[in-house]
Amino acid sequence: MIIFCHLLNDRSGSPTVLRSTLDALDARKQGLLFVGSQGRGVLEDAGVPTRRYWYRRGRHRIVTLFTYFASQVALYRALSRAEDISDDAIVFVNTLLPFGAMLWGKRTSRPVVVHVHEVSVTPSPLRGFLKNCAARCASQLIYVSRDHRARLPIHGPPTEIILNPVSPSIASRATEYAPRRSGAFNVLMLASPRGYKGVEEFMMLARDLSDRQDITFTLVLNADQSESEIFTAQHSDARNITVHPRTDDPAQFYETADVVLNLSRVDQWIETFGLTLAEAMTFGIPVIAPPVGGPTEIITHGQEGYCIDSRDGAALKEAVLSIADDASNALRLSQAARKRAADFSFNTYADLLRAVIDRVRKESTE
């Protein structure tokens, strides 16, 4: 039996990877999922028995911090009161945030696996606290890249690096890449509306290329309809861009994209992996990503795409135009991207993850 614990169910990277984890470990038959009560996302239709514990995000940071700690008390109590959790169950904690599950697993002498996804946990005292919880409670840590492990070292438990997978539901939709297949050259980004994710840089790039009638921009925000409308209203001068709210079907956007961007600000947010990049490459789409963090282990500059600091608007514009105006370059990048994407298959991820879980289970019984 495996007890999976997660905080916020939305359509961002960490719950998306957890969804693949649930499938890889056959959680429908031997799993139980504890997830915070706020948020509805990719875990809704996972088919795994689910129990919600109290969690609410506040409008102010101090309120959110308070409710977050309260949620972990609620998680600890929910786990303690569950009478159907076997004594030999493994506690699988997705991200560092559900520390209540780490503490409960440690107290009850159950093995704890922590799948670490984040780097930029703030404030720093919270980051130190969460790292300390993982160091003291975890039987195994899983990182998503070598750079990730180097940037957020947690000393003590053994570590494993397993690259995030592209879900089969998206991979099965992958189509042949052809430049300007939608008629225009489409520049796509999927991101949170937070500033550190580079949404303003994306809007600026769109404005810089507004004189090119043959180039269009598509931004898919991890936000609801009202948030997306507010964002669009704040950028009413952007005539060559379409903004969409969060989607259940990202593949529909990849099917018509000519290049996919990740513009996270390197001075504010380090991507540990870059799942939208891997998804795009599965479709053979060239990508542009930050020159630091996990993306540098996915992309070789000039091979599958380009690694560019989003603060360098001139370099971004030049890279986009080098793909838009040179079909042979676009096809060259596309072929390399599709080949590299084979390393992010669900089957590879599932095999590696099962091996880790089997080892943890064996060691816990010795």
C-alpha cells in the first residue's frame, strides 16, 4: 500500500507529474491519495481513492503561510485517524510542502519517499524547515534533475534522479511538425501568471514583433477565466496575442505551435525541469528556455532549441525569427527535439520509479 500526499491540486507541473506517478505505481489498486481541499486539477479523474484535508490559500502572504501550517496539522490528523492504512504502507510525499505527512510517517515508523520538485521555497526559514523535515524523515529522496539536486541538497537520505515524464495522453496526440501548419507562425507559452514565470517578457516579445502580421502569440495561463480576463485587460494593447485560461487539453495548443517558450526569470525562479518543454518536444516543436536549471539538461543550445535569458529581449526576438524565417532551421531543431523527447517517456519513468519503490519496500522489511 502507498499513501500519496499532495497540497494543491491544480494544473501545474508537480500535480501533473504526480498523476503519472499514480499511474506508474498502479495507485488505483494499492494507493490512497490525501490532497488539500482547495483546488481542482489534474488529480480529479485519477481514479484513486481520495481524501481531502483542509487547506485554503489567503490573499495575503502572511495569511497563506498561516493557513499552510494549519493545513499540515489537518493532514497529520487525517493520516492519524485513518484506520485503513496498513502498517507496512509507504508514504509518498509529492513536493516538500506536505511536511505533515513526513512527520506522521516518521512517527509511525513507515518509510517516507519525498519527490522533490521545488527549489525556490520562500521565505528562507521555511525552506530550511522543510529541508530539515525531509532530512530527518525521508527514507528516499527523488529529484528531477542533477541541477535540482545540486541547488537544493538535502543531506542524509539516499537520492535518485528521475526525469519527469510526458503523460501518455499527451504523447499519443503528438503530430508531425510542419512550419506554419496553422497558416501563421505561432509562438506558444504555458505558464502561471506570476511575474517570475516570465509572462511580462512574453508580452513584451509579442509587442516587439507586432509588425509581423504572420507571427501570432498564444499564452495559456494556469489561472481561471476571471484571472485570465483581468490579465488580458491589463494588456489591452497586445493585438497579436490570444490569452487562454488553464486547460484540460494542452495537446490542442501543441498541435498548432511552431515554437514553445519558457521564460522564467533566472534571477527569481530556477526551473527544476520544465515539463512543458518536454511535452512540446514530444510534438517535435523547437523550444526556447532559460540557460540555467533543469532546462539545460533537457536542451542543448542550438540543437533542440535555444537557451536564452528572458531579460535579453533582443536575443529572444532573434531566436524566434531564426525559426520563423528559416524553415530548414525549424525542421532541423524539430527533428532533434523529437529524438530527445524519447528520454521522457512514461515507460522509462515508470520502470525507474518502481525500482526505487521496490528497493525502499525491501529495505524497510530488513
